[in-house]
Amino acid sequence: MQRIHTSSGPLSLGPVLTMALVCSCCFLVSETTADDPSPKILRPKSVKIKASLGKPLVIPCKADAGFGDDVTLVYWLVNRSFVELAYPDGRIRMDQEETDTKGNKTFIQRDLEFRHVTRDDFGATYICVVRNVMGIDRKELRLKRVNQNCMKGRKWKESGEKLRKKNG
């Protein structure tokens, strides 16, 4: 192995090449991070979701996956518990993930569905979480009770058996 002499003595090329390789990898990772950011929640935008007592409700959680849908998870927590554990009867449940790709961007949406809103739901905290190897984002929401007469003018669209309210 060739040796380089410095003012402090001989230096082997092995450690120098290793350091150069490590620095190159750090540079490549930092460049990749700019192209593949951590996930970001896009919807809902509001932290207060309007709801009517006794009515169905759907809260969308739409996220920019940032790194690809195959390694990104989107899930909901209710009062810091998994929805399936908090509501084993299924009155509140997570819908299936929907993935949409536009150009080089991947978007994932997972809705939180209420069969009907109860009084207790207004005191709960709902957290949408999106995570992958690049990071995590979360959005904490609460329901805001609205007068049912005010909701008549709101736009609802029917999708199968469920009603979706545009929130956010």
C-alpha cells in the first residue's frame, strides 16, 4: 500500500479513501433527501371538523407520501389508541387506503368514517399519522358541533353507502 507523508507523519491511503467514500455517500443522501422528502399531510387543513350529532361523517386524511406508497403508512388514532381497539364495534373505522400518482408524486388517502356521530365524539381527539423511512407527520383534530339546520346548505356527495363531507 502506498503511503503519503504529511507533516505529522505517514498516512495510509486506506483511511483517506474510506473518508472520501463516506463523504460522497453523505452528499448523495442529502441530495436524495431533497427529491424524496418526508411525508406531509395535505388534508384536512382545518383542526376543527364540523359535525352534526347523529349524522354520518367522513374525515379524509390525504398525504404526499414523499418516498413512495409501498413504504408509507397512513393511519388514524382516537384518543391516542388505534381505531380498531377503541371502536371494536366498527361505529368508527378507517377506510381502505387509496393511492394516486401524479407525475413523480404519490398521494395516499385514508378516511376516518363515523356511522353516526355521538356526544362523546365531540370530546375525543383524532390524529392522522403518515410515516415512512424519511419521517413522520401527524395532524390532531377535534370535532366541532354545528346546528343541523346550518348543514342543509353544505355539499355532500354520495359514494356507495357512505356520505362524504368535504372537510378541510
